Amino acid sequence: AGAMGVAGLGTFITAVRFLWPEVLFEEERRFLIGKPEEIPAGMLVALPQQRVYVVHGPDGFFAMSAVCTHLGCLTQYERENNRIFCPCHGSRFSPDGAVTAGPAPQPLPRLLLTLEQGALVVDVSKNVERDAILKV
């Protein structure tokens, strides 16, 4: 009788737990940057929390990943030298994401940047071609 009681209790607990979903909350893949006029021409905006750089170049806007293509470290923007660098392994990138030094095999990937309701929106789940520019 005791064994049947323990087995019944275990079944009941399992059935009750089944009713509550076990949800994994993932990071947001799309996020708002701001209005284009808030970023002056020639400016690189670093967003380390989102792991993204947004650049207002001479031809328009583009977004690129801040994750180094060597081993996945988070890069940093060095404003005084106008370059992006990986503090872990020494890779260096130009402000447009091209590799200038170090072990990184590829440039920083460009990310989808769109204009929605007058604001710039980056989608980190979608890569685009290196020459993709958002003209505003």
C-alpha cells in the first residue's frame, strides 16, 4: 500500500508540473536604435549590450556585429584611434568592419537595418551583404 501511495503521489506531481509551461526567454533579436537624425554623419554608435555597431557613413547607415570573427569575443570601439579592436586576441577592424590586423579571418558581418515608423531598427538574426547601406 505504501509503494502504491508513493507511486501515485509521484504521478500526481508529474501531472501537475506538466500543466505549467517551461519557457526559455531568449534575448530580443530586433531592437530600436533611434531616429536617423540623432546620429550625425561620420559617427559610429557602439551598443555593447546588443553587440552591435551602427554607423552613419557618407552614403547612409549600416549596422554590423560587434562579435569578433576570430573566436567570438566582444570587440570594442576605440574612438581616439577610430578603430574597432578585439581585446582578447588582437584583431583590428576599420570602422566599416574590414580586418586591418590580427587573426580574424573575416570582416565583421553586416546586420539588417531598416527604417520603421521613422526609427532605425536592427535585426541581429539576419545578415546582409557587405555593401548594404540604408539611405535615409
